[in-house]
Amino acid sequence: MREGCRRILVPEGHRVITAESGEKALSLFVQGAFDLALIDLKMPGMSGLDLLERLRELDPGLICIMITAYATLETAVQSTKSGAYDYLAKPFTPDELVSVVDKALDLHWLSQETARLREEAERNLLLVAAEQSRTRTIIQSMADGVLATNREGKLVFYNPALLRLLGIKGRMPAIGEAPSPDQFPAELVAWVQEAFAAGGRTMASHDLPGGPPHLAANIAVIRDEHGETLGVVAVVRDITALKTLNQRMSDFVSMVAHELRSPLGAIAQYLDVILGGITQGQPEKERHILSRCRERTHALSQLVRDLLEFSRLQGKVPGQRTLAPLHLAEVIQEVVAFASQSAQSRKVTVTVDLPGALPAVEADRDEISRLFANLLDNAIKYNREGGEVRVTSWVTNGYVAAAVSDTGLGIPPAALPRLGEAFFRAKTPATAYIIGTGLGLSICKQIIEAHHGHLEIESEEGKGSTFRVLLPRTTTADGAPGA
């Protein structure tokens, strides 16, 4: 019987292995992979039903067919209960054997394919779930607020940033309900609702009224591959920094236009006086007019220098500075000598009190020179005629300190917090005719911060001001610590 089955099945393309007993079949089964087992009900030793149960324990997916000469209803039921797919009654024809085996193997292939598809579907579901989890984590961590609705206009998602930006506290918006003006800004709700009727438009940007913070909302319609609307997504962003930048750019343009127009207008008027012959034969008057033109030209040059220096410092990184041990006394003496002519023209006395053994600071020489040049220039320019400027230096708490004090006009208390802002000047009737860009002190502040130092300002209106610069001292001696 075994040999007959093998000779019938091998020509059909099957690989067939035979075993003369249940025990032998078990030993062969554990050594290889099999798709189907033909089991005789009556065998020496282990019965067919016992072998069937053992094989099904080892491989629940194995297809088993019982062969028996005692084909009764009871035998069929017992075989089926034990896990047999079908049974053949002896005697049977080769066609009957091939037909049963082919059907059983088709079932086995279908079962394997079903299992493979199920595993693939489960993997895909896990991938989708993981991707959804990652996407949700990303959106939850965004600094921008996100709100999403479905095609019915019901809320399906929002992140914590949205609640923070919109200032929503207390009862949280309910998922599954339409966004309400009671919980969200009325303008935002209206834009989301309008997006459904936007026609061909897919995105619109709006600025939310109010602030600060100043908020902008980008409203996008989500469509499927057929162009049907699936919902709307609104992204709310804090644009306060952009608004501030735009305002600063506007202030910059306004300031530059004013600072350029005033001296250029004055120069043009002075030249018109000379060209019109009004001062003909009056050399002293012409000299005075040309002197004023020179002052205005100097103011324009100073504006250009300040703008270039301010721009250079804005884009400069630490590695672009040439840092080396530097003695402030040397730099200050050079700056004072350079400013002496300006001080004499305004009848301002400059005195210097610098100890002989100050420790060095790690600094860029050009920038430190510009720092004290700006401070000294301001002290002279905003001083009163016959006034005094005093420059001192000392060591304090790991810093080398230097102070520039004047007996000038002083600064109004309300203006002190804004000193150092770009283009800001404390304007009073006494300073209205003093030429300046409002960049000098801002440049000083940037240089000091780049060197990890501090700027302290004291001022009393009508009595004068003191600007103290503190820079970290070095601990090696080309600047060994001083007393």
C-alpha cells in the first residue's frame, strides 16, 4: 500500500517519504518539513488515530488523510474529531488518491497564504499605529498650535501649544464637537468654517487680532486623491518676533532717512547761500558756513561707520574675534589722546586715573578701542561747555573695571531702561541739536556682552552720567593678576 501510493503521487510532482510504522513516521517528521500525511488506520504498534493526534500536536497546520479498510460513519467521525481533513476507503483508485491529495494540498496552500496575509496585515497595522504614534508625538511637541476638524466640521485633534497660544484654560474643548466661539477665537472658527466653501483655494493665512503675543493662523483644506474634502487643519503661530523685527526695520528706515535728510538738507542750504553770492566779500561768514558743512559731513560719515560697525557685530561669531591678553590702560590712553581735539573744541577737560599694575583682560583690541572711543565721545558730546570727563579703572571681584564719568546733561530716569537699544536716543530739549545715530551705546553693549562682561549705568538728569565697564580678568601674566 505504501509503495503503491508513492508510485501514484511521485509522477504528479510530489515528494513522498514512506514509513512502516507510527514510531518511524514520528522520527522522520521531526527531521523535516511536511505538508500532508497519509495515515493508515491500522498499523503495527501505534494506531493511526494515535499518530494523527501526535502529529497534530507537533504541527497543528499539518493536513492529515486517513486510509482505512473499515470505512464506517463512526470511523469518519472519530478521524474528523482527531483533526483529519478527509479519509480514503480501501480499495481506492489512483484518481481518487490524486484528487483527495490535490484538494488537501490546495487547502494547505490557502491556509498558509491566509496566515501570511494575516501576519502581513498585523505588521502593517503595527506600522500604521507606530507611525500614528510618532506623528501624534511630533504634533504634541510642536511649538505651533494645531487644530484639525473632519468633513462634518467636528473637532478631531488639537495640541497643547494651541491652548497655550490662545490662552484657553479651564474646560478643555471636546473632541467630536464643532469648534465653538465660546472656546476658540471667533475669527479662527469663522476661517475654519469658510475653508469648507473655499472652492479651489487650499490654504489661507490670517493674522489674529489682539496681542501680544501676535498670532497668525494658516488654514489648510485636506483633500483625498479624488479631490473630496476630508477636513480642515489650522496651524496657529506666534509671530511676535516677526512683528518686532518688522517694527525695528521700519524704525531703522525712518531713522536713517531722518539722519540723512537733516544734514544733507543743511549742507544744501549752506551751499545755496554761498553760490547765491550772499556771503560775497564776507570770508569769516563763508568760513563759518563751510565749517558747519564739514560738521554735517562728519555726522554723515559717523552714521555710515556706526551702521557698518553695528552690522559687523550682528553677524560676528566668537571665532572671528582676535582674543589676546590686553591691558586696558594702554587702550584708554590711546583713545583719550585721539579724543583730545574734540574735547578741546568743546572746552571739556579729560582726566585719567589709571593704576600702574592692572591685570590684563582677554579681549579683541580693535573692539575694546571702539568701546571706549564711543563712551568717551558720548561723554564729551553730551557734556556742557567747560565740563569735565574722568576715566578711572580698578580691580573688583575677578573683573577689571573702567568707568567714564561726565558732568554733562544726564539722562532722564524713564530712558535708562532702554539705553543700549539700537537707534534709541534719550531726547530732551537740551539734546535736540546734538547729532547722533543712537547706535553708539548699542555697539558698546554688544562688544561688552561678546567679552562676557557687564555694563552699569548711573545718571542724574542735569548733573552727569557714569558708564562702568566690567571685563573678566586673566590669570596668566602677560597679565598676571594685579592688586
